[in-house]
Amino acid sequence: MTSQYTEDAAQALAWSDELFGDASPLAFLLAPARFASATRRDGSLAVTLGEDGSVGLTMGPHPVMNPRWTHCVVDNGVAGDEASTFTSRDEWDFFTIRTHASAENSRVRVLDDDELVTRILDEHAPQSQVWPANPEIVHWYATSDERGDVASLAVVVRWESGYHVVSSVTTVRDQRGRGYARLLMRGVVAATHAAGIEWLGLGVRHDNHVAQNVYRDVGFTLRARFTSYRTG
């Protein structure tokens, strides 16, 4: 198997588009400011990030594993014998959607109350990845119940790559099972489309089947099933 190598982030993105389609998970994860190099081999792409080259991202069946990596994210857990020094940490799936116009845009509102957001996350989703004051935040969005109280919320953040991601998707505990999460996600897709955002991505744990069913119903497509590894 022959390999191609580049230290040009634009070339790496072009390879990613060619191999895995527009707005691939690697495109979301590839921060040009932290890009070091990329190696393409037999339908696979391996990207090294960081000044010390310690972070790796891979997709495809035969990625070239860089021995300098201390942490890597590998699609489908395909790392082969070269990953023998790594320990698997967690598994998560990555979904994307091309945004579109929808009447659901009117069913969500921008939520500017950081104190309220923090209180809801503390009580109903303390493991959330993004919290108020995160500098990547674009907007918090929310749906309301029949009383006008927040029933569900989520945040859209802009990653270093320039792509936008939905995170901290939360439904208030006594409102679960009533369709608020689907309503929220449809509204977020429409609201971001209206704001000129073409693509949204999101990550979800591999075993969170309830959330994954919601995202699929809304129109998100599974693009990668990642395993995170660390040395030691």
C-alpha cells in the first residue's frame, strides 16, 4: 500500500472531502491552527495535530498510526496492530446534517439566561460537555412547555475548524418522553440554516440509543463510529 504525506491543511481537507464526502467528521475535527501533518493510504486518512504531534485523528480501514501520538480518535476502532500501545477509553458516534429551512424555526428561542442554563444543566444533565462561558458558544436554544418554562435546551458552538456542532442537548426530567427533544433539534436545524450555517455536527455516546433515534428522526446521518485511545 502506497502512502501520500502532506503538511498542508488545505490538502488534508481536500483528501478528506474526496474520501469521505463533504463535511466529513475529520473536517469538523481538523483545526487548521493545530494541524501538523496528514498521511493518506488505501482509502484512509490519518491526521496529526498539536505542536508536539501528540494527537491523532483517523478514518478509513488502514490508517497510518503515528508513534508520537499519546491520544487518538479512530473511526470504527480500526487501528490494527499499530495501536497495541494504546488503551481504549470511550466510544462515541458522530452525526451530521445539512441544515434546511423549516417552520420549526419558530418553535425554538434563543436563551440568553446563563444562570438558568447552568441551573438546568446542574439538575438534569451534569455530564454535559459545554457550559455557559465557553468561548466557542454561538447560541443556546430552548423549547418551552405549556407554562412557558424551558422544557429542553441545546447549545450550538463553533469549533476551531470553523464547523458548528450541537452539544449539551438536555430535556428537563419531568418533560422527557413528550417529544421536546425532537422539536428542539428540528428548530435548531432551521434556526442555524436561517443564520447561514450550512452544516451541523454532533457527537453522542455509542450506547445512547434514545438520543441517536431522535437525531436520526430529525435527519442527522451517522458518519463515523469513533473510539478514543490513550497511551498507557
